[in-house]
Amino acid sequence: MAGTKISIQVQSSGSVIGDHAIMLSEKLVKQLKIHSNITLRFGTLKTPVTVIPVQNLDCLRMNETLAHKLGLHHNSQLGFMYKTATRTLSIGPLIGVLLTRAHPAQSDRLFGSVTTFCRELVEASQSFGAFVYFFTASNIDPGSGQLEGWTYSGRWRKSHFPVPDVIYNRLTSRKAENRPSVQHFMREVKAQHGTLIFNEKYLNKSEVFDALRHNTALTKYLPESHSFKNFLMLKSMSAKYSVVYLKPVAGSLGKGIIRVIRSGGGSYMCHLTSMTGTTKQSFSSLAALFSTISGKLKQRHYQIQQGLQLIEIDGRPVDFRALVQRGGTGEWAVTSIVARIAGNNHFVSNLARGGTLSKVREALEKSNLGSGMRKTVSSQLRKAAVELAGGIADSIKGHFGELGLDLAVDTNGRVWLLEANSKPSKNDGTPLIEGSVRPSVKAPIHYARFLTGF
């Protein structure tokens, strides 16, 4: 009976229910042919229980000792499945969300800027018969079979939970994700418990473009791009294109991007991003420009990319952030697309660099894109987003359930991929409405249910 929910009722330990017993509807017991002695499974925890059939009971009732062992609280709404062959009643799915850090002293902002997102995940999980808890890298205890984490039921509550059916990796720090303890934990839970982990790793720019370059159906979206190696590569790309970009392979938020513009008479202009704007400097030769930026290029790995003539609004470049997610069918679909307009004195559109959000239609109407191309471009953006997400999932090792894709449109109406992010921001431009859960938050819950069969 996948897709069926049941309410969990927790009674005090002094009740008639023992520590290894549960009460179920007599009608349900007969309907599913549930044996009297079965295994109750929640996440990766399995415990033997005796089933007590009760007339006119519309819930699953247990005592607080068993509930504490499972990490459950009163009135949890969970999906359930019974397998006669193994005499196993599974409730769930149990979803663990791996976060970078927690702030226990700040109960109203326990997880910093993503606290609202976490509350929404809890609300979505209750609506769709799942149970979600949150844990950090510091909560990992290898080999224990349990994790210390938090869930929400009127207030944030810290407890111990079984290793989950599914882990949604929301680590927003490459350093945290690459810790040996975190990597060991991920390997261990997959190997020993069969736990599924999605968005299990960061992507870097070179990895994405190198992988997609081999997919002939997707090359039309790819500006020429290479792992930067030396001055000769810069010279070759600058001869081919009037504008080229140098982007940190593991960068984010527009940090460290360099734009090189070939001017007339053999001179060059170099633009560097900063928090306050763009630093500009002219050079009489490309060699002189390279001499100035070579120290920066040695500090980290860079990607060199063809510059594009993007559409603009009042001289400010416009690009598009598409959030593409897998939901209840397991297929990729576009959840949202927003336009991002670069701030004054910036050539990147990131919000951290003064960029602003706009609806796609409004941005296209205000842009310098020809009016005849505006309607088709909107649908082309969605088509490109779904195709690129599928290509990344098929071409790159790892399990991805959502991707943030930065797309661009040039003045000829052609759609291009700028970069892909496996840890997209939870601020997708959708307004927050009290008591309402955004589609972008519902999708991971639906996908977890799809993965686990609930």
C-alpha cells in the first residue's frame, strides 16, 4: 500500500502497550495480512514488535520508550508498507538532511539563513507522509547506526535518530564535504545500510563542461571552455573571441572572475570582480595583462571560457537561474526560472554582487532581445534546463536530485550554459507565504518517497 499515510500516536510508558508492541487497526491487519510478530522498520533501524489489533483504530499506536528508540514524536504522519514475505512493516521514509552547521544557542535561527527552508521541509514532510531530521558533520558517529540531530514539532528538538533511508546533502562548504570523516560516513551508510544520498558532491566548472562536451545533443549549449593552463591558451582564446572569461573552477557567488576584453590597436582591458564593484585596468599588450594577473591565476584552478554577447537591460547583462529538480516520478523538471540582472558597475549577475531578480517575461520584455524571439526564448530556456540536467546526471559520477543551472541568452536568441551548481540556493525568488510550502521545497520530499517506494 505505497502512498498510504498513517498517524503515529505515542502513549506514556505506563500504558498497556509494552516496549516491543504496537497497536494497529484490526481492519488494516486483516487487509494486509499482517502477522502478530513482525519487524518494524524505520529508516535503517529494524526492531521486533508484537502487533495488537484494535477495533476502530485509525492510527499506529506505540509507547514512548519505543518511540524514543525510533526518534518519533506524537502525531507524526508517515507512509507505511507491509511485506508479507519478510513480515516487515516499514514506516517512513526517514530523510536526513546534512547541513554545514547548527547554532544551538539561537533557537529561532538554529541553522542560520536556511532555518526557514528547514521548517518548510518539516511542513512538507508532514503533508506527504515522511519524517525529516537535520544533522551536521559534527553529529556523525561512524559505525553507531544512529545520528544525533534535530527535528521540529512546535519547537526544535534534539534527539537520536536511526540512519535514514535517504540523505539530502545540503553541505554548502567544499571543505566540510571533503572532510575524511564525512566521506567515510557517506561510503559507510551506502555500503552497510543501502542509504541513498542525493546531491552527494559539489560540481566544478571544468568537470561539467568536459563531461557535456561528449554529448553531441548538448554541445549547442556550451560556450568554448577549457581548463586554463598557460599564457598561450589565453592568447589563443583572446585571438578567437573579443571577450573571454577566467573563472575559478571551484568558485561561487561570482568571486574571482576575470574578464579580458580585446580592444582596438592591440590593447586589452581587464575587469576583476570585487564586493564593491568591478576593478578595471587597461594594458598595451596581452603579455602585460597576463603578467599582472598571473599571480592570481596560480593561487587556484581556473577555467577559460568564451565570452558571449548577452542580452542586456539598460546596459546591464542579464542571465537566468533555473532550478531543476527530480520529484515524485524521478524525472527532471523545471521548478523555477528567474532572470538575474547585473548591478551597476558589475559584469556578473550574482545577488551577492548587487544583482537583482526579475520574472523571465518581464526581463525579456525590457531587454534588447528582438521582440519576435522573446516567446520562443522562454520555452527554450526550460527545454535547455531539463536536457542539461539530464546530461549532467548521466555523464558525471554521483547522484543528483536537484541542480541550479546558470543559463544565458545572446542577442541572437541562442541559449547557453554558463555553469551548474549541485547545491543551489534555497532563495529561488519565490515569495515566502506563511503556512505555504514552496514547490522547490516539496520536490526533495517527493523524490525521497519515489526513491524509497513509499
